[in-house]
Amino acid sequence: HKVSVDPITILTKLKHECATPAPLLQQVADAMCAQMRAGLAADGGSGLPMIPTYVHDLPTGNEKGLFYALDLGGTNFRVLRVQLGGKDERVIATEFEQVSIPQNLMFGTSEELFDFIALRLAKFAAKEDGRFHFSAGRKREIGFTFSFPVKQTSIDSGILIKWTKGFAVSGTTGKDVVACLNEAMKRQGLNMRVSALVNDTVGTLAGAEYYDNDVMVAVILGTGTNACYVEQINAIPKLQGYASSSGKMIISTEWGAFSNGLPLTEFDREMDAASINPGEQIFEKTISGMYLGEIVRRVLQKMVEMGGLFGKSVSQKLSIPFILGTPDICAMQQDNSGDLQAIGSLLYDKAGIESNLSERKTVLEVCDTIVKRGGNLAGAGVVGILQKMEENSEGLIFGNRIVVAIDGGLYENYPQYRAYLQDSVKELLGTEKSNSVVIDHTKDGSGIGAALLAASNSMYK
Ligand code: ADP
């Protein structure tokens, strides 16, 4: 290797470019707020998608009876049933099953995919035990969590805009996915009804709010990212004339598409250019789990090529995209040993790299730089949402207790990321305001949330 730029110089430049001082974070929060406003004003403009969900009412706690949820958002789908007992008894019993979607169905026809789902749902529904009580003469109702881009026009219908996440099913795009499921259930002789169609953020918000009425924002930080929140109907010009009894609606921000004023580097630009959706989902590519490890890999790769990092220990493996996952950089950051032995082993196991202590320290600093930027920016996004909510409620947000429920494998498993997110929220809001904002981790609430929304939108209410 010919050393032309030493690793420390690359690291210094990286830290400089990734820095997230308070003024920058405040600009990001302000821009998020402005983009939300623009997205609420009109579709297809410069703002965020800000998708109306037609969910007006969050669970009250009074929901009673047996409800189902079906969650399709990736290569697995989950079916769940819950027996709700109202204010005092709450969730009496719950049971779920996870089924992986056979590869061929991801490339088959719409009928084949929905028939498979309806069949597995029918099998699951046939096995209700004594803890679950169903009122005879009724249809079993389902909350359907469908985490693909959908254009909704009511709580129980939505047109698929496009498949994502590796699905290439023919014949669904442009159709109502609830109708697709209903038809498949009919073909399977299954007498159930979809009462609510939601995405996973909305399910998470409903599930968390059931246990804590102050939850008004939900954020997913997993492989990808999204956030939703409770908006005032009169602050949604693009729904002019639409009436809701509560005067509110949950809006799915689709904030992964945000891109204003982010501190980006050559590594981000190159990763974006090589991605399946160049120029899109820039916020997601800066803060979510799918990408943090890959950004670190790209920095290390440059340090190897330009700066002779890892000296004689050349590794071809490090040039393989996504060979370092976010769980790997997370594991490295948990290494508290003096000689950073765990980092050494991980680099060796993953990429065949032999490293010395000072090199491991550099690796650790690269991880921390990328994760700090990600967590801080996610926090600024949260503050942007809170600012937007405050605009329409004249002091009702700050000053009252408000809970932001966060779910997803990244937030759940990465302590440093979590801390950086919370740091930036505190820093931007200041002590007084941030005292009333609770950032709460919530786990797997989305399934129960969907079932609760099926209950609150029940045809038997
Ligand atoms: P998904 O978002 O795919 O529906 P999850 O919410 O479980 O599912 O998130 C999975 C993502 O969480 C992974 O892609 C990874 O980026 C991140 N993740 C999982 N485990 C860890 C970990 N131990 N440390 C850091 N990140 C993790």
C-alpha cells in the first residue's frame, strides 16, 4: 500500500463533516417541521409525503372482545389474536404465530400470495382455545398491518402504490390490498373482515397509547425508519372538507424521505449512488439500521486504500458491500476491554483483518462518529415533529407530558444510538421543555395496536 492520506487525517475530516452541533440540529428540526407543513398542504410537492391514515381515534382502553391482527411487512408475516377485556382487564389473552413467506410467492401472482396468507390465517383462526371468546353470529375482525407504500382513502381500504423490500408480486399494484385479502379469504371460505388497514408506525402508536394516553408520536428505528403522530384535522389543508369526529388524524410522515440540511459525506453519496433507490430516502440512509454499518465499512475501506490502515493485513472481504452490519459496529462499541480484543476478533471473523490497538481505536472512533450523527439527527427529527405539533396547539405540547414511543431493532439494541438520540432531544428542547417529553422504548406493540384499531373501527360498535 502506498500511504497517501493517513487514517487519522481521514478520521479528522470525517468527524468534521459528520459533526452535529446544536445549531445544525436545530436547522434540521426546523426543516423537518417545514417539510411536514408543506406535505400537509399538498401532495406531490416539495414536502414530505405526510400520508393521511384515516385513523381518527386512538384506543380508549374500553375495547372488548376477540380481535385479530395480520402483519405483512417483510419476509415474515405474523398473525395474532387478542382477547380484550376493557378498562380493568385490558389484554386478557394473546397468541401469535409467525410464518415465513416462501420465496416463490414473492415473485408470483397477487392471488397466490393472498391465498397463502388467507390459508395460514384460516388455520390459525381454527385453533382458538378456551381463553378466547367469540360472539356467535359475528364476523371475526382483523387489523391489517401492511408496511408497503399505500394510498389510503378510508380506514379499511388502500391502493398499493408499489411493492418494496424485494417483493415483485404481479397484479397487486394499483389495487386495494384489503379487497385482495377479502377476496382470498372468500376463496378460502374464511368469514373474516378487515376493519382497519394500518402501517407499522400507526400500529405502534395505537399499541403504546393503549397503555399510556400521553403517547402522541411513534417512531420506528429498525432496518428502515418512519414516524407518525397525532395531527389536528384543521392543520391538514390537503384534506380540506374532510370531517373527523375527534378533530384529529394520525399522519404517517414517511420521514425517511427527508433530506434537507443533513451533514453528508462522500461515503454517504457513494452509498446512495450504489443503492437501489439513488437520491431517495436520504434521512433513512443516514439514521437507520440498514445503513450505519455500511457507511462505517466504506470509511474503513478508504482508510485501507488511501492510508494503509491494517498495514500488511490486506482484506478483500472489506470491499464487499454490507459485510459489516449495524449489529457488528454495535458489538464493537460495547468492547470495554483495554486492548479492544472483541473489536480485534470481530474484524478478523468478519473480514479476515488483523489489527493492532491503535487501529482498533480508529475503527471505534469511526463507528462512534457515524452512530452519533445518526442518533443525533433522529433526535432532531423527533424535535421537528414536536415543534410541528406545538404550532397548532398553542402551548399544549410543551409543558404537558407527552410521550414519544420508539420501536425497532436499532433503537432497542444499540445503547449508544439511544443515548445520542436522547442527548439531541434534550439539547434542542432545553431542560424545562425536555422534562415533559418522555422518550419511551416500546416493543412489538404494533400487532396489538392493529387489533385495537380493528376494535375501535369495528362494524359492531
Ligand atoms: P425491521 O425493521 O426489519 O422490521 P427490526 O425492528 O427488528 O426489524 O430491526 C432490525 C434492524 O435492527 C436490523 O436491520 C439492524 O439494523 C438493527 N439491529 C438488530 N440488532 C441489532 C444490534 N444488536 N445492534 C444494533 N442494531 C441492531
